[in-house]
Amino acid sequence: MTESTATKVGVPGDKRLGDLKVNKPVPWYGKLPVVRDLKIAVGWQKAMLVTGLVITGVFLLVAVFAPLIAPYGYSQIKDADGVSFPTQAAPSSKHIWGTTVGGFDVFSRTVWGARTAVIAIIVAVLLSIFAGVLLGLISGYFGGWVDRVLVVIADAIYSFPSLLLAILMAIMISGGQSGLWSGILASGISITVVYIPQYFRTIRAEVVRIKGSAYVESAKVVGASTWRIMTKHLLKNSTRTLPVILTLNSSEAILTLAGLGFLGFGIEPTSAAEWGYDLNRSVADVTAGIWWTAVFPGIAIVLIVLGITLVGESLNDLADPRLRARKSAGEVIGSIEDTSVDPSEKPSADNEVIAELKSEGKPQVSVENPAIAQVMEKETDHE
């Protein structure tokens, strides 16, 4: 017996089983949450995920390359020759999306606003994840009075209206000064306070569920430190749903930032471009028939929120293990069909048992199962 026949099972002349790679190594980028979910997504979930990734990617590129895309600065009201821009000018070749009542170029303000939105999202999400995950680990692992105090505080914060709490925190932090980083930090921290309870509740529930598992108890028996158990075992296995919460909270952070700017608690126009502030200044323009100052910042808010929400909803659907089970079952059926004994034989609609009886010339056989017997009798009568 040769080495090939000793290690492989197949049909002579059929090389498909040998070419089948079962343990194909997965590259590092294939293990990323979004990339991994993109591979297992099917149907509408995949369409939503791809659409959301494309929209979000476009805004990220616009935010990174804003100085190259925008023809003017976010606070520029004069051209290179020192001539002031016209106020409330309609879209033209010089200002493709028109100008605002303050003389700002709408296209440039919208492009620069993408960078402000992305920075605010990064600051808010990072602070929320750090504080919420840390508090959730401590509360879920230690329990007792620490858990009760943290749960009460989180519930108290969560019961407040999010926008009202964000306004209160913005006033306390910024102190009326809304520069670039002070305004972004104020809005980021205010958004962080609102979203910490969501991360806290998610991590705490997962830690409470898995801290009694066998591998955690084994780590305690072998003498692992509390810090190692919390970071190596609990943190790694309790953060699987964080990408879903992160995407959903990112879209909410955009709306909260726009709400703060629209109500006058955002960033000043001379410090940074912010879509909510631009919408606030365009309210009077809409009543006068000047539509371009409100349409383009509003569309930008809708599109970026739509893109992030599509990604979050798709990840939320793919987190359901039943969807993965259906996908896996479909792959198994396809692999069984592809590895049939005779490559040239077409799949038959008959049952395998009935087909074998036909080939042997035995139309009748006693079967204990009445359902199978009835099917076989119908096949015999049909012949």
C-alpha cells in the first residue's frame, strides 16, 4: 500500500478529494471581526454589511484627506486675492454647494465636518469602552457591595435623557469655551458619560455568566492572580459583542454631537466645522428659500449614520448562532454533493435505497417504517 492510499480515502481517478483543503490557514486579517463576519454573511445581511462598510469607508477617506478635497478652509471667508465670499450665494462653479449666511463655503464646511465627526466618535468610543469595560469587569468579578454600588450608579445615569445629560456635561466641561479640542473633548466626554452604562451592563452580564466556568476555576486552583484571570480569561471571552455595541453607539454619538451643535452647545465655526452648528445657522435660510445651506450638512449626517447603522445591524444579525448553523449546514450539504463517488454521474431525484433496489431488480421489500414502505410502493407502481 502506497503512502497516498494509506493516508487518503477516495476513488481511483477522482482527484477532487486530494485537492480539497480542509485545514487551510486563515490569514491574520481574516480573524478581524468585520472581515470574519463578511465571509459568513449571506443574503440581505451581506448586502447591508457591504453597503454600510462602503459608506463608512467613504466618510473615513473624506475625513483623512479633507485638506486635499476641500477647496477652502472650514473658517475661510476670503479667497487668495483677499476678496470676501458672497453670503448665501447659490451653487456655482466657484462654490459648488453655495455659501452660508456667514460667507463660509458649504462644500468645504461639509468636508471638514467629516473629520470633526470622526475625531469625536474616536474620543467618545475609546473613553466609553475603557471606562465601561473596566467597571464591568470589576463589578461582575468581585460582586458584593461593589457590584451593587456600580449597578445603582449605572442605572441612575442610564435613566437620564441622553441629550439632556450631554448638554449638562458639555456646559460643565467647556465652560462656554468651544475651541477645536475643547469642544471635541467636551462633546466626547459628554457622550462617554451617556454610553458607559451600556458597555458596563454588557461586560458585567458576560463576566457574571462565565466567571463560574471550569477554566476560570482551574485558573484559580493553579494559583493565577486576580489580574491575570480578569484580563486573560474573563476579558477575552466577554468582549465578543463589543463590535456590535461600538458601531451602534458610534451612530448615536454622531446624532448626539449634531444635537449639541444644533442647540448651540457644540463647536464654534472658527474652531472647527460641525454639521449640527451649520444646520442651526441654516434654519432661517430654509424659510427664505435658501435650501443649500441645510441640505448638504443634513445629507452628510443621514449618510454617515446610515452607514454605521447598517454595519451595526448586520453584525447584530450575524451574532445570532442560528444563522451560522444554517450557513454551516448549507456548506456541509454542498460538500457532500461535490464528493459523490462517480464524478460523471448526475444526482438522481430518487431515494438512495429505492435506486439500489431498482438496480438489483427487487421492487418489493418489507420495511418496518410505514412511511418508507409507502414511498417504495409508489415507486413500484410508477414503474
